[in-house]
Amino acid sequence: KVGLGVDFGDAVDYVSNNTVGTTVMFAALHERRFAGRVVQASSMVVYGEGRYRCSDHGVVRPGPRLMESLDRGDFEPPCPVCGSPLVSEAVTEEAPTDPRNVYATTKLSQEHLGSAWSREHPGSVTSLRYHNVYGPRMPRNTPYAGVMSIFASALRDGHRPAVFEDGQQLRDFVHVRDVASANVAALVCQSPYDGALNVASGHQMSLLEAAQLLCGASGTGLAPEVVGGYRLGDVRHVIGDPSAAKRAIGFSAQVPPADAVVEFADAPLRNPAQG
């Protein structure tokens, strides 16, 4: 079960599908004495906020953004030491994990379950931390989808895509073709990799920029609307460092995000699965 969801009322569904479902899978592999490779879909949400640098204190780890700050429109997390502005940098797999919502918590639990299984068995578990995935056949008109699907669904319904905060949140958009290639690479590379890897394009893009590209390519004449506000559990900036995946499994993204976002404007969407 993916996406930020609606509110904490979704927690049981997320834990049942993601955490319990993954536990059932690893228990079945244990019973069958499976000794091969497992590749599971993790997510960049396990990081919480991405990597930040303070000009005075170097790399720092900001805590969750306060509601009173968000209500004032202060969206950027400050330095936790001195309160100064921070610069966002690409996050590596060595960064501490700090899930900020229920979905993120379940994704991290999947990684930990995989680690527990691999320690007791001769097989390996590669947890691929997908960054913002998009591409054909994303589900349409559902809060349980990636932001690109939400933007595209609005356009196809004749509405302006709504962009929260000030639209300057930075993400790393990675195309589904690259995600598929990463999964294959993890399965067939010469040496199995045990642990987590970013699956990212290595390019940053703001949410407003992504919405503008999508609108421009849609031919609708619509423009995104920056509506302010925020979603609890969202983080400000997360961009991925893809270098470890290249070293470990030989994967590097091949689809340029700016070109593929334009292509996505005409891509088919599907109806969401019914639970």
C-alpha cells in the first residue's frame, strides 16, 4: 500500500498490507528453505527529510517541521543548532532513517524484516529505495498515488494541478523504466547485494517545475496553482545520490526526467485497484 494516504485512520491497512504481508512472505521463504536473492521495493520516505548542510555546522539533521511554522508559511527546516537556513544535498544510504508517517514506517519495517531474514539464511535481500516513481499506468484519482499521478489526474479532469506549500519542494523523479531496470540489475548482477540502495535519477526538480512541465505538455492551456497549505507527514526536500547503486549492482538511470515528464502527459493512467 503506497502513498501518504489520507490520515492515521489508514494505519491498520498500511501495516496489514506492508508489514504483515512482508512478514508472511519471508516466513514462507523460511519454510521453503529459499536461498536465492530477494529484491524488495523500499522507498526514499524511510529517510524522512533528506540531507542538509548548515554553513556553520556542516551536515545536520533537522527534526520534523512544526505545525506552527508550517501555518506561518515557514516551510524550510532550519538548522537544529543555530536556526540558520540550510542547503539541501543528495542523500546517501548511510543517512539515518527517520520515517515521518505511517507509510514510511512500514517501508522501514520491510527493510528490517529483510535484514532479519538474510542474517538467518544463505539468501540475500536488496531493498531498493525508490525515489519519486512515475510513468504509464499510474493509478488515477486516488490519494494513494505518487504526486505525478495526482497532477495528471487533475489535468485530465480539466482542473489545475494543486501544488502545496510554495511549490519549491525538491524531489528526484525516476521513471518506471529505470525502476524496472534496477530490479533486474539487482537480480542478475554478478555479486548479490545485501542492504539498501537508492533508485534515483540523480536530478532534482521542484514540484512546481514538474507540474509546469506536465501542464505545458498537456495541451490544456492550464497552469498549476500553488495553493499553500501542507500535508502532515510530508517532508521538504529529498533528492537521491545514485552512486552506490551504480557501484553495487551496475545500475544508473537512463531516462532524463525533464523529457520523460513531458512524455508522461500523454501516458495512459489506470483505475486504482479496489481493496
